[in-house]
Amino acid sequence: MTGGRLLIVDDEKIAVNNLAHVMRKEGYEVTTATSGAAALRLMAEQGFEVILTDLRMSRIDGMDILESVRRQATDTEVIIITGFSTLESAVEAMKRGAYSYIAKPFRLEEVRRVTAEAVAKVERGREDRRLKQEVVGRRDEGGIITRDGRMHRLIETVRQVSPTDCTVLITGESGVGKELFAHFVHETSRRARGPFVAVNCSAFNEGVLENELFGHGRGAFTGAGGEHKGLIESANGGTLFFDEIAEMSTSMQVKLLRVIQEREVRRLGEVINHEVDVRFVGATNRDLAEEVRQGRFRQDLYYRLNVAHVAIPPLVERRGDIPLLCHHFLDQFARQFQKKVTGIEPRAMELLMAYDYPGNVRELRNIIERGVALATGELFLESHLPNALVEVPIHAPRLPDGRLPTLEEREKAYILWVMQHEARGNQTLAASILGIDRVSLWRKLKKYQSEGE
């Protein structure tokens, strides 16, 4: 694995060879050309992340190379190397799309820095497009955006149980996406063309909830001037989703159990029953089995609901989804707010990855919405994050010898953990998760390898 492919162009052979030697030592795969014509031939045959080209060359110069790159709309970034006497032309090159320019005589450290930044920009652009393509590929999964293995198993479980019309219980912390899964159950069932009706059981007191669910007949209570069909009947032929079902009173649980068993509803104030054809899906952020043990939830209703169980893990347990979700929401809100935000700066992504998200995906969505609203350029910046993320606490467990680990030791341990457990050895994915460019990651891994030898 290399740190990126470079093309160095200069009609002075010694200058080309010296710079190529330096950049190869940095881990780059370097190709050289001593004329603009040779550079154009190489560009047609190979792909490069970055081209470092002298501005002034005979016949075909650096500006011609830049125009060729932009005309082909490749992922390549161009860095112009120029003498002080041609700085005005270098500025013009920037206007035409050059990544940067470096004035002669240049400092090698500046060349290393600018090149690494340009390669990182190319890698971010590719990763952004890959993530967007991956998001598009999830559209047949009910809008559930994930690359997590457990989440994919849950999606497959839903696909298997949806056609059976059995009741489904969805559990998970607030904000993990329980209603999204409920919609997915509905959309992959034979009831997809029927209504999807959702009711939040914690939003009403018992009397109001009963009226909302069961409806009422004429004269059932003061002000009931006509018949009113409840939500259960309104969901006929479709799916009724009970969000926060653990908040339902015991007496309401009894009435709901009867509906599920008998498939009929009696409106308040009436003596006749109305048949219903409804698929029931319940959701809660509580442990229903524990609620049953504590006598707060009826055991018989629990068994009726828990025919198929979908337990959604919290976002903190699937950090690999964070970059995917970030770019999904970034694209969504950029279009909604008519902003040109297309990427997330590495430091901002690093902080987004480090946060524990007590509010789960809903909280992440709100964070990205806020950041896009604040953004004025093409990048989502660290300054667009709320203080809760910028001030993430650092947990520092002591080493076996009793001392606290150094910052370098903490970084090494975390990078190697991400490479092994989240990225499965994929350096591009690991760099995205870590919020750094692939060249920087490659250098760190190379250093760790040499330390272990």
C-alpha cells in the first residue's frame, strides 16, 4: 500500500529527480516527466492523485497540464511550482482550479505538507462519493443507513417476518430508529399499499388514548355529536405502530390484548363490534421482560407482541455507521438548505466519531442539521459542532505498570483497534472512521510496524 500516486513534471531533470527522491521516501508512488508532452501521455495512461508541475516549460507548460486535468474532470489535484517572477501566473492558475502553488526556491516541508493535503482532499472526495453511492444503495432497505453486521441481520429478519403478518416488537434506546424499522416492516409486507398509522402511547392520558384508539359512537360523552372512527379502524388493511407501548396503562393493555386476539374493536359508547384487519407493531426503549417481572406490563400482551423481536443496538456500539450517516444527513440538509456543503473536515469527523451519542441517530441528525445551517463554505467544520462534541471527555485507564498512557500510546492503541475491529484491515475505511487522510494513516501504520520489528 502506497501513500498516493504523484506525477512530478519539470523540464529540469535534476530538479525532477531530487523531488522524486524526497517524495518516494514519504511513501508516495512517484512517476516523473521532463516535458509537458510526456506528462500528458502519462496522464492518459495512468491515474494520479496529485500532479506537481513547474509552471514555465517550453511548448506545453503547467497551465496546459492544469487545463487538461480540469477538462477531463478527473480526481487529480494540480500543484503549481513557480519562480517568484511568475507568481501572478500562479494566482491565475489557482483561479482556474489548481489546488495550490509553491514558490521557488521551495522548502521541502512545505512541499510535503501541501502534497499531503492535496492527496487527502482527493481521498475525501472519493470517500464522499463512495459513501453517497452506499447510501443510495440502501434505499431498498427502507432508508435504514448502515454498514453494521448486526443491523444487516435485523434487516434480513424483517424481510423474513414481514410477509407473515405476525406482530413485531422493536426495542432500543430513544433515537435509534425504531419507527424507521416499523415503516420498513410495513413497506416489505403485503400491507404496503395500506395505511401506516403511528400513535405515541406516552403522548396521551388513558382516557384520551382510549378514544384515539377505539373511537366513539354518537353521544358516548358530552360533545360526542357523531361517530368517530379510532386509529385502530383507520389502520384497517395496514399497520398500526404503537410507539413507547410500555407507557400504556395496565387497563389499556387489557383492551389492546383483546383487539389483537379477537381482531375486532368496540367504540366507546357502542355495543357492537367492528372487525379489523390490522398488523400490530410495538416499540419501546424499556426492557419489557423486566417490566413484566415488575408487574408493570402484562405478560400475555408481552407474548402476543414479542412474536418477532427486533433489538436495535445504540449508535455507540456501531461507530462504523457514523461516517455513512453523517454524509447521508449532510447531503439531505445541504439540499434542504440550498447549501454547497459537500464534505466534513477531518478534525470534525474525528470529534463526531469520538462522541457517545446518548440521543443516538436522532442526535447525530440534529448535529449535522445544525452544522449545515451554520456552514458558509464547502466543508462542515469543527466550529460548526456543539460544545458537547468539542469537549468530549477523555477516559484514560492506567497501564498494567500503573502509569497513565502517553498521548502517543493512546493514539496508537485506538488506531490499531479501528483497523482490526471496525475496518477489518481496510486502510481507506479506517482513515474515514478516524477522520484522517490515508497518507497520514499509512505513515502511522508504517511507524508502528517498524517499532514492532
